[in-house]
Amino acid sequence: MPTCAPTGADLKSTGFGYTMSLISGKYKLLILYILAECMVVRYNALKRHIGGISHKTLSMALKELEADDLLVRTEYPQIPPKVEYRLSERGRSLMPILDALCEWGEAHRI
């Protein structure tokens, strides 16, 4: 089986490095997992699910995930403003990987 991070290669230029650049950060995987479970989530609901995350940190993570086309932000023109987040098709394609991480963690939890 070919490896996506060959020995001696600059990891940043590999598939592994690219994937890690998209999902690295303290909360990005958690945000993706919440969106996978809940389908569509409003900003304050995300903040409640995560707990202990600052407005700035959550906003920045959401903007990065949107810029990387892993989630879709839908803003409704109403007062008060209503914004919803959901996984994009590209974001949904990450879910088997997150599921595999979950399964590994369950199998190896001490």
C-alpha cells in the first residue's frame, strides 16, 4: 500500500500535510463532528455544544472551515440575524475519517 507521507518527504507537501492543514486547531474537528451529528446548527448552539470557547476563536475556526469549503454558512436577512452552519459535500467526505478516529479511540481507550 503506498504511503501518503513517504520517508524523507516534506510533510507539508503531502496529502497528510494538506489534510492536517485543513483540520488542525483545537476546535475544528469538534465543530465538524457536531455539524455531522446535528446537520444544521446555529452559531450560539455551536458555542453551547463546545463550551468554553471564546467568540473570537469560534468565529475564526468557522471562517477557516468555510474558506476551506468544509462547511457552508447560510445567513438569513432578518432581525435579529440568523446564521446557520452545515457541512459541505467536501466536509461530509471527511466523516468516514472522523468515524475511523472514533472507532480507534473506543478500541484503544484505557
